[in-house]
Amino acid sequence: MRPDSPLILSVLALAGGVSLIVGFCDGNTGLTVGYPLAASVLVLHITTKGVPALVGLSLIGLGGLLLVLAFLAAIIGHFKAHDAPSRRELPFEE
């Protein structure tokens, strides 16, 4: 199996899931920058309700699974590519 098809599907699923969750969220963000950098705080409150939350989370899970499959397909394809090359018989002219 070539890794390009599952990789494309995984990127589309992850992007769709994240866009559903972020697009339908009710929340706020806050950034506080302090003089010692350890006092700086970034706060994200994201709340997504209803169908977009369920579909978005499902798409993120599907995208993660497809990403793992694409990774395994790439590893298997890498080791198969380094097998002994097949000899082709070239026609010769007399």
C-alpha cells in the first residue's frame, strides 16, 4: 500500500475535525505577559456543544488512525524499496 492516500485522508480528517471544533466553539482566550517569563500565562477555554463536538472528535480520531496507518505503510514501503532490484531482460538486436 502506498502511503500517499492514507496521508491525504488523514490530513483532511484532522483539518475537518479541528475546524468543526474550533468553528463552533464558545469560549475565550487570555494572554498575560509578566516580567519574569515564568509568570506569563496563556489561557484557552474552548467549549463545543452538540453534533459538531461529536463529529469533530470522531474526525480527529479517524485522522490519527489514518496517520498511523500512513506511517506504517511508509515504513513498509521503505524496506520493500531496498530489496534486490529485479532484473529485466532487455531485447537485443542481432
